[in-house]
Amino acid sequence: MRKLVVLDLSSANTDLFESYERKVIPLLSKYEGKLELSVRSLDGATETHVLYFPDNARFQGFLSDPSRAVLKDDWEKTGVVSTICDVEKTDYL
């Protein structure tokens, strides 16, 4: 399963956000997840991630991981607003 994460950085402290991401992204592998794509708009206002997990149970495990929970205050200090939705690959070529 894939998750599309859209991050609104327009009012964010990007240094804090990047620090948070460096701590959280390594947790993906603990749940057999991976960051398939991470891109930021040229104006720095939006970042988009595509995450892969084998199933929803592992995704939920990642979300509730105790190491991630400890960083909740760090996340809130970033000022980032995020949305997550399920997506599927398309093949137009």
C-alpha cells in the first residue's frame, strides 16, 4: 500500500522540520516501509512524500511507534500541516 503525504511548509520552521524528518524516516524500515519519493516545490512551500508499507497494520505501527511519539512536541514546533491519503501507482507509458 502507498501513502501520499503532502506537507504544507509555507508557515513552517524548515530547519526543525528537516531535523524531525531525519529522526523519523529511519523508523520506516522497522515496519518494512520505505520512502519511495520525496520532493519539495521550488518555492519551498510544499513537500510531497510517497511512502510504501506492505499493509495497513505496519503503517499503523509506524504511526504509533514509541520513538515517533516521543517526537510529537518536535513535530508540533515545526508548524507543518500535513495530509495523508491512500494512492496507487499508475502506468501511463
